[in-house]
Amino acid sequence: MSVELFGVLLGVFFTLAVYTFLYRENPYSRIAEYVFIGAATGYGIAYDLDWLKNQWVGTWSKTMEDSILFVLALLLAVLWYFRFSKRYFFLYRIPLAITVGTYIGLALRSVVFAQVIEQVRSTAALKVVGIDPWTAFNNLVTMIIVVCTLAYFTFTVRQEAAFWKPVNKFARYAMMIGFGSAYGYTVLTRMSLFIGRVQFLLGIPPNPPEAKMFFPWVALVLLGTLLGYDYYKKTKK
Amino acid sequence: MSLLRRVEIPIAITIIFALIQVIPYFVNMGPAVEATQDKVVRWTLIVSTGALLVGLTSLLLIHVPRVTRRRTHWEYSLLLIAFMFLMTIIGLPFPELNLGLTGYWFSFFYNNVLTPLSASLYAILAFYITSAAYRAFKARSLEAALLLISGTILVLRNAPLGTFLIPQIADLGDWIFNIPNMAVNRAIMIGGGLGAMVLGIRVLLGYERGYLRGGE
């Protein structure tokens, strides 16, 4: 068996091993879970090291000043390891503070414009007169939903006055419609991923056609051993 | 040493690094300051790469004792460690040794192990959210009914069979997704943005210290 064929066999095995979890938790699904965590962590580290090397070669090795800064950054990166020491835990706080500080600064820059000002501006800019009735209706619905949903999450004032009740009720209804549609969209996204895996197992192009050959045999082995093991355990009792 | 242990030092570092990003963005300080600002972001990224290696150490601290003491499921832990080191070693950035992200063996394990596993694990959620919906989506109140109806419409809108059987569902599904769903998301985004701003200001003022907790 060539290496490429063995690769396809591995792909078929791991795909089916994940789906055996639908039957119940079993050794195959556990193998898939643990291998995934291990491989994903290894991939992350490899990606990290590659990025570091590219940074050094492409940017930080050009001048002496930059090289010193790069080495300093690496030394600070080592301080993350003091996370595991109770005594020297304070050293771990230094890279953490640098990272949190920078990301808070970046978030404050982007959040103010992208998430607050831009969203408020695009809602306020919606027209309800001088355009076709259907667009005007949609714009009006959008504005009312945005205002009511924001009002629903306003906790700085006590919502005791009579007008809050219909506002909150409408906001709840709108949110339920929104969450329902988000749910429907998520289900279909996952389903399309599942269809992708089925296409792989059936060897439909651009997937390797050899998968179709391995699929029934691997499925039979997994199913047979799982059912056989269950039967053995039952009769042993 | 006791001075270094003081929590005010990391708080001061946080404030300085946050202000480096915030001030030049709102006040025009010239291209030299902006270039320094970008450099600080890239420098911070180098510092933060160490955090992933901490993740590796955490995993080793959990799984190595499991293997050495032959605890329950130790065999799976051994598999995890083996694959973690395998992917790390074959991904080391030495292309002259046929290693690295573009190397043959790294691509082999990426395409035949990591990709099938991640795609299958994400896809298996389809079954669980569907079964959870079957249990949770019961039209006991008007809110629950609206959730159920809009969810069903969007599922039918995106499934080929739904639009084949009821062609009008496409327009209705699009309207729900583009108008009420977008408006709710916009409101939540504004609320989340305001929350993030408040959190950022609290960190800048040194009131938020939760992230520094731990140690002696």
C-alpha cells in the first residue's frame, strides 16, 4: 500500500471513528478525540515557530536594535512559564500585562468605531420617507428592533413605567426571531460540513476516489468490533 | 524582590501598553509614532507566542503523569502526547530537512489526520443541536413559538428540499435573516461594544484586576 493510500485510509478511519460517538462513547471515538487534541496542539506550535522564524528573517534581524528587541520579546515569552510556579507567579504577570494591555488598546480603537459608532450611524441613517414603501417598512422595523432591544438591556434605569412592558415584550419577540434564524443557519452550516464528510467517504471529487473503497470495510470493522465488544460484555455479566 | 511582587507593576505595564495603542489613534502624532505603534503590536505578538508553549506544558502536566502512573485511559494520553510531538517535530521550520509547514510529512498528517478529524468533529454537532432542538423547541409560549418558527423557516430556506417544495420560503427566509436577525445582531453588537469599552476603561484605570489573579 502506497503512502497516499494509507493517508486516505487514515482519513476514512478518523472520520468514522468520530461518528461512532453517535452510537455511544467508545475506544474509537476516544482515539479520535485524543489524536485531535494532540495533533491540533502540535499544529499550533509548529505554526507558531514558523511564524517566529519568518518574523526574525523578514523583520527583526535587519538592525542590531531590532535584534535586541526580538531577543527581549523571547525572554519575556519565557516568563509565561512561571504560570506553573506559585512562588514566582508575579513574573508570569509581566507578559500577561503586555498582551492584555496591547489587546485592550487595540480593542478600544476598533470597538468604538466598528461596534458602536458605525452601527449607531447606519441605524440612524436609515430612511423611512421618500423611498419605496417596502424598503421604508424594512427600515422602520430595523430601527424599532434596534431601539427596543437596546432598551431591553438597559439596566441603569428601573423599568417600572407602563411603557416598558410593550417595549420589552416586542424586544423579546424580535430576539426570539433573530436567535431562531441564527439557529437555523447554524444547523445548516453543520449539515453542509457533514455532507462534505459523506462526500469524502463516498470518494466524490475533488476527494480521493480510493475513500469509497475503504469506507465499507472500515465501517464494517468498526461496527463489528463495537457490537462484538458489547455482546461480549453482556454475556460476561 | 517584594517590590517586584507588587500588583501595581503589571497594572502599570497594562496601562502603558494600552495607551500606546489608544492615544496615537485618537490624536495625530505623525507617521513615526504610528510606525512605533505597529512595531509594538508585532513585538507583543512575539511575546504572546510563549502562551501556546504554556498550553503544551499544561497538556504534558496532565497527560504525562497519567501515562507514568498507568491511570485510567493512559493509552489515549500516550497517543495524544505522541501526536503532539509528531506534529511539532515534523512542523519545525527547517525546510532543508523536508520539515516545516510546507514539508511532505506535515502536509500528509495535516490532510489525512487533522483535517478529517476537525471537519468531522464540527459536523457531528449537527446531530446534537438537532436533537437538542427537538427537546427544547416546544411552542409552550409565544416566544418559544417564534423561535421554533423562524428556526424552521431558515432551515427550510437553506435546505434545497425546502425551497423546492415551497418556493416562497426563500424570500421569507431571506427577509427574516436580513431584517429582524440583522437588527437584533446590531443591537447586541452595540451593547457588546459598550460593554467592551467599559471593560477597557476599567482596565486602563486599574479597577479590573481579575486577569492578574493567582500565585501566592
